[in-house]
Amino acid sequence: MRFDKIFFFVSLFLSISFAIVCWCVPFDEIFSISEDVVVNESTQDSKSISNFGGLVTTRYNQDNETVDFLLFDTVKIHSVNAVSVGDQVYLGGETLGFSYEGNGVLVVAKSEYADDKICTGDIIKSINGTEINSVSKITELLNVKDTAGGEVTAKIVRKGNSIETKLKPAYDVLTKKYKLGIWAKDSMSGIGTLTFIDPETGRFGALGHPILEQNTGSILEVGSGNVHQCCVLGVKKATRGNPGELRGVFVRSTQEVGNVDKNCEYGMYGKLNLENKLFKNKQLIEVGGRLVAHPGKAQIYSSLDGQTVRAYDIEIIKTNYKSSQSPKNLVFKVTDERLIQATGGIVQGMSGSPIVQDGKLIGAVTHVFVNDATKGFGVYIDSMIQQ
């Protein structure tokens, strides 16, 4: 009888302990982590993830180049591939201007005379084997002597897929030239905030999200482009339902401080001239990432005049570990009254502002809550730094 009581209490204790562990440790989040994670020398030691109740630690396995998730720092419950990066980068925060010529031409709209086989959002890469890098080049190729007006073979990128199709041009009686009957863009520009710079190569990441064509929401690949010093003339404060913005200008032919070579889901990338005075005396900061990010106090670094970078206090409300491949991994709230008074919260142009927690760069600002500008989203630095 005594043995039965002992067995009962032991079983009860184990059941309660198991229930507590299951309650404190979000196993579904841990098991759903499948993408590569960023590690460096300082994060290769076992680190407690506070968002998991302190019951799960991570440890870098150098032999397998993985990050192992350990329950009670002993039992391995999950493992993901690790990507080693440099220990430190230069911290950004400056507002910059970006301009580039596209690798192809983006179809913004089409007329009733356009061929049915072309769609809004398509990127025309070549016509009859000749690469397209400007709208004028299309007109030139459609009006080649002896072949003008005939069908042309076009290579098109549509929703990430490359296709080849025949297109029939239409005759424009006003210009007396054959055209495709489309409105298109061959260049893009915008302003945003610098996130980080590699101190050895000068390669940078900024914005945390792509520059999109306003009408189609499409990404135009970079052919060639430049980074410009930006002058912020003022701030349009955010109000409920109306996002604010940094009102900045830059001159494309001057004030170049670097080159752009990539516009992708995680921002703008290229190489900066570290000799430029804008990047002198930059602060080195340790690279963190999603494995060290947790709800709690943090800071964003931004510039409201284009050059003077200041830290502003925020509170990270939620960290999503399920996928690092998202521009909305982090949810935060601005708590710094200086920033709220100046801008109302997060405004357009602040995208890319570095998010720093516990002295480590963990991500960048990407989006704002339309109905509450004091709240915003961020992307983990893991996604940005691997581009």
C-alpha cells in the first residue's frame, strides 16, 4: 500500500513537471525553425533563450556546423544549420537615397492595344535576343528596318518565373512608331535607413524590405545604381490611419557615397565608400540575431535629419521564431517620448533603422501599424546579413 502511494505521488509529480515544461516551452515554435541561423564567436557558446522560459539553451556544434536546441541544457530536441558571420559590423542609422537602373523593364500598365500575352507586373528582359535596360530600347527594337511591325520574341519574368512568348506590336499613329501598348518603368528610387556595414568590405544592408513599384507592388531587379547622401527637409507626423514620412531629397548626379547592386525582399544592398565623411567614426556592434532576441527593452537607431544618428527606446512585444524569412518577425512599441513627439512613432523613411538589444544588433525596422504609429514590425538580422 505504501509503495502504491509513493508510485502515485511520483507519477503525479512527473505529470505536473511535464505539464509545466510543455506550458513553458513552445515546442511547436522550436520544431518549426528550419532556416539557417546566424552565429559568430560570441554566440557560439550556450545561450539561454529567455523567450523559452530559460528551459531551452542553444549550443553551436562546430563539427556539424549546426545550432542545437537543448532541453535543460542536456537533451537535444532540435537542430538547424548555422551560418558563421563576422563578430561585428558598423551600426547604421543614417538616412540615404537609392537610385538605380533596372535589369529589365517593368510593365506598370497596358492599353487596349497591348498584346494579351503581356501582363501588368511583367518584367521584360529581352526582345529578339537583345537585353532590355530602358523603355526606349523596346521602341528601337520594334522599329528595326525591314522587320518593323512583325512579331517579336520576348523573354519575360512573371511572378518570379521566366517565360518566352511572341508579342505583336501595335502602330501608334501619333508617333508613327510600333509599340507594345504598355506603360513601363526602367528605373527606381527611394529613401530609407542604413542598417549595417561590413567593416572589411564596405558592403551594406538597408531598408529591411525592397523598394517596390507603387502601382504593381513589383520588385525591379538592379542593373546598376548608386547610393546618395540624403537631406531630410522635415517630418510629416504620423496620425491614426495616416502613415507619416521623412521628407528627404537627394540629387542623383551628385552626393554619391556608394553603389547599389541588389534590391530584394530584405532590402537594398551594395558597397559604400568608407572614406566618405558620412561613415567616419562609425560604431562597431556585435551581431546578434533571432536566437538572442527576446521581448523586453531595446533601442532603434535612426536619423531625423539624415545624418545625426540617435538611439530611441522601444519595447519588443513579440518575437516570432517560426520563420526568419519574414519582414515581420518582431513586433515592438516605441516608448521614447522624444521620437513620439517628433514623428508620432515610426514613419516612412525609417525602414532599415537598426534594432539593438543587450548591446547586439538583432534586426531592423520594416513596417508600421497603420492605426498605431507607435507600433511597428522588424526583420531579424539573420535574413538581412546573408544577402
